[in-house]
Amino acid sequence: MKQFIKHSVVFAMGVFLLVFMGLLLPNNNPVRSVDYSLLKKHELLHENNGSKLILTGGSNVIFGFNSKILQTKLNKPVVNHAIHAGYGLKYIVEDVFQYVKKGDIILLSPEYSHFIDNNYLGKEPLLFSLKVKPNNIRLISLGQLLNVAEFIPKFSFDRIKSFVYNKLKPSKPNKNEIGNYTEFSINEFGDHYTHWDDKNKNLTLYNFNGEVNMKVIEFLNNINEEIEKKGAQLILSFPSICETTYETNKNTILKIEETLIKNCNFKILDTPEDYVFNDSLFFDTSYHLNKIGIKNRSEKIAFKLKNEVK
């Protein structure tokens, strides 16, 4: 029995050390994921000292705007901070909050799933963002850590496999051959743009029915108070979504809208129906618009923001 316990402890320590090693390994992939565009987005936020419009949320935002249209129509600098809904709304908002300055307007467009269950605390993609910006670990609460704990072993082993593969088969990146979802896929505003001239792919549809988590509303109300203390403004806008996914989840979406109207202390710019577009205007998922859809949404948002941006 003692031998069994001893061997079990040694095995567990070995697994722990392997997982820990995987977390520490650098990303040696010649073409890194779009998560690494966070570094460029932070630079953009830091460099723009004057008041600006900051777009943030999940991938409905990075894949949903032509910021040049907004900047031209509103005569105000625009930075698209968004990357992935899987980071969780808490992390997304607290990350951008570090860069908010007096006079800024933060246009927040969460995915609907952020309001359901504990999705606002993040999933596996949060680990990718922390790999990109390790010092953001200070933003992570115990609740977030517990929510992503199940993904850590797989994430670590995938890092090890990727590191070994790239060591054995090294290659140099060629930006002219790089497609979508990479750190090079964003333009000077932070928008994902490399898919704009691509044909639509098979559309991934979503089902996110569930109960609204009031902790999300409480979190947003609290962060709004902190944003106001900085002399900035938080505005919520509903995400773009394809008709099919909207109809599937309509009851939940309307419940989310009703809960926000009754309980939030910040401005709501629009309604969910404003950005329900035909499936043909989406690139590959229910939230990712194609070039035509992006133009339509950007022009709609610009019109609605006219009275807010000064």
C-alpha cells in the first residue's frame, strides 16, 4: 500500500510538472493566432491619448465593424479592442478598462452567451489570452480560475505538442500567404479584415438558451461606475446575429434585453432586432459578418452614435 501511494504521488507530481512546463513554453509558431493581436490593440489604445471610441466585446465585434467608416462619420479615432467571446466578459472589460481615458466612449457589444450561466467568467480561450499577456493574470479572480481549470491540462499538452512540432519543422512566416484568424489578420484599427474579400463558408449556428445570470448585470453596473469616475462613458450595443440563430434563441435574447433594460445603469444604444441580418451576410459563424454585413452594421451604429459622440 505504501508503495502504491508513493508511486501515485510521484506520478501526480510528474503530471503536474509536465502541465506546468507546457504553460511556460514560449509560442514558437511562425504564424501565431489572432489572440496575439491583443498586443497591437493595446498599442493602439496606449497611443491614442485623446478621446476615442473603443469597440469591444467578443468576435462579433472584431468581425463586425469597419472602423474607418465609424471614424469618418463620427470624426473621432476608433480602436477595435475585441478578439474572442471565450475570454469571458469580465476579462474583456477589465482588460480594456486599463486603457480607458477621460472622454473615451466604450461601445460594448457582448455575445448573448455572456449573459447565460457563468460564461462571463471565460472558457479555454482565456488561457490563450493569458499566454499572450501573462501579466494580465492579475485580472483573474478565483471564480475565473475555477471556471477554466478543466481546460488547463489539454491547453498545456497542446502547447507542448505545438512547440515540439515547430522545433522539428521550423518555417518562416510569409505574411502574403497568411489567411484568417492570425495576428496579421487585423488592420490599423484592430478590425479583422482579411476575410472581407473571401466567399462565405458553412455557417456555424448557435443555441444558447438558458437563464440570465444577474451577476453579469451587477458586474457591468459596477464597472460602469469606475468608467464614469475616469470621465468616460459606457454604452451597450447588441451584437449582430444571423436570422436563423436569432429565431432559435429569440425567447432568451428578449429575456436578456428585458433584464438589461430593467436593471442596468448605463445607456443601451439599440435593440437586438437592429442587427439581425440575413444569413447570407455572415462569413462563417452566426456572429461573424462578411464585408457587406460589416458595412451595413457600421453605418447603422454610426448613425445611432451621432448624438453620443461629441
